[in-house]
Amino acid sequence: MRVHVPPRDVASLVILRAITRAGWLVAGVLLIGTAVLVLDLFTTRGLAQDAFAPVGFLFAQLAALVLLYLRPRPRTAVIFLVVSVICVAGFQLLLFTTAPFIEEVDPYLLNRPIVAMCALGAVTGWAIGGIRWSVGAFLAGELTSVIVQLALGRSVEIGAGPVLAVIVVITLMLWVRRSADNQSLGVPDERQIDEETLRLERERDAEERAAAVIHDTVLSDLAAIVHGRVVLTENDQEYLRENMRRLSSAMAESFVPTASSSVDLGLLGVVKDLQWRGLSVEISGQGSALSLVDSETRTAALGAIRAVLENVLVHADTSSADVFIDDTPDEVMVMIADQGKGFLREAVGSDRLGLRLSIVRRIEDCGGRATLWSQPGVGTTVVLSLPKRGGDLHAI
């Protein structure tokens, strides 16, 4: 079964819209619950007939909210705000004049239509736009409440409910925006990917041309020399020299990386040399991280990498290896792994100096460390830990 994962920016938009619609649903439930409470408070005091007008304003605001939910556009958002302002004014005016007991029983009931306005959220599909819409709705609702209170000669009070609501909405919008920004940092540059793909295609074409040159010139010349008693004249020698120049030119063309290459040039040279000799090497991770060490450490690392790959080519009985490079604040890590026949380290004879001198000693002398794992039938992995410039790592 294949699972489709949407692009990160699309996923962020989906999350933002889901949060906004959830806010609208909460606002709708809040308005319905407020209407039920108002009707209950009026009914228990024998004033059921006076409850219909304020409840009507609540349902008018709810109708505008439903329209916004069905058609989430800036135009319907403006309609919702206008209707909500009218409903807040009418709702509070009626409760202040016909039901003064509301402030004693449930003072927060007065500001619930404003809380519903604050849930407006990201109408346009952008987190920052959601903050603007919600803050604008909060200011419009509170300004309406202030005007009503002043018109009735009351002391102005700002409700805590709307303030908390707009803070929650702003927090959610900022979280979505921050998450989208963090995700975008991990998205690779498409232009760089295209350039890298083009580089690999050119490199493969150059290798194919070089192979054709070898087949058509050098190999045929060597076959003629080996299988026959050929006496090379001066013209023959010049002909061979010309073929060698053509071969060198073709090989050089395949070795030259483009400006967009993210692999250390020295490492690329080592890998290319081994590839020409029959070992396929895959580089991954931070291919340019070797530039973070000093020149002496880099030289030692390249020598150790070459020694490890030489061992893979000669002893591992495999035609492929992987090189992974990464860095931490203190060091650069290079891991070379193969899936060859492996070996037991204690079984390596004392006369085999490549492992000890070409790899371990070379890395320890520059302040790093080399670690090797190998198992017969599984393969071998070598990890080189290299100190960065100015680092304080010591050999262990």
C-alpha cells in the first residue's frame, strides 16, 4: 500500500484550515449554549417572552457563522463581522436594560458573542492573516461593547473571555507559522537538485565516452602488442601517445565537478579513482564537511578513506561501498561501510600494516580516532572521527 504524503507547505495549509474550521465549530457551539442559558435564566424568572429578542441576536450571529463555514471567503468574513457587531450591540443592550440580574448570575454571558467573533481565524489561508482577522474581530467586538456601555452611562469594562480567546488564536496561528518555517528549512533547493542531476548526467556521459575511447584505442593497441610480435616504429609510438592523450582528456572531463557540487574535491578524486578500478562508491550526508577540518587533518582523512576503500576493493569481495559524512559542533564523522565478506580483527596478522598504519595511526596522529567493526559474512564498517579547526579532541 502506498501512502501519499502531501508537500510540507500544503500540509501546513491543511492544518491551518483545520484549526480555523475547528474554531468556527467551537464558536457555533458557544453561541448555541449561550442561547440556551439566556432562555433558561429568563424562563426561571417568568420573563420567557423577553428572552426571544437576545436569543434572536445570537442565532443571527450563528447564521452568519454558518455562512462563513460553508463559504470561507474574505467577503463572507466581512459579512460575519458586520452581523456580529450588530448582534453584540443588540444582545448587550437588551441584557443591560431588561435583565440586570445577568451580571450577578453569569457576568461572562455578556461577552460570549465577542468570544465567538475572536474565533474568526485564518479566512485567507495564511497564519499571519488569521492573526489580523482575529485581532480585528476582537477590537470590533470590544469597541461595540464599549460604545454600548458608554451609551447606557455605565463604567467601561473589558471582558476577560475575549482577551483569552484572541490570545489562544494568536498562539495557534504563530505555532502553525513557526512549524511551516521550520519545515521549509529542511526542504532542499530545487534548483540545486536540478544542477546536481545535470552534473551527474554529464559525468555519466563523460564516463561512457571515456570507456568508448578505451575500447576503440588503448585496448585494441595493447591487444595488438600482446598477441603479436609488433615492432613499434616512431609513428606507432606517436599513435599510442595520441591515444593516451585522448584517454586522459576523456577521463579528466569526467573528473571535473561542476560549481554546484557539494562534495569535497579531494574526496571526489579518491572516489573516482576507485570507481575507475571497479569499486562503486556512493557518497551521502554532508559531502563538503571535510572543509571544516584543517589541511593536515583533511589530508590524513583522505589518505585513510583511500586506504579503507583499497581494502574493500582488494579484500572485501564486493564491488560497492558507501561513504557517509556528517558533522557535530566538535568533529566531522566519516563512515565507510561495505557488505563484503568481513573478517575477524584479531585474525589480522602482524605483517598486515595497512589497517594499523594507513588508517588508525594516520587518524590518531591528527587528534582524531578510528573505530572499526567487522563480522564475517556481514561486512565492515569504519568510522573516522576528525576534530574540527580549533577543536580539542585527542586520540583514544
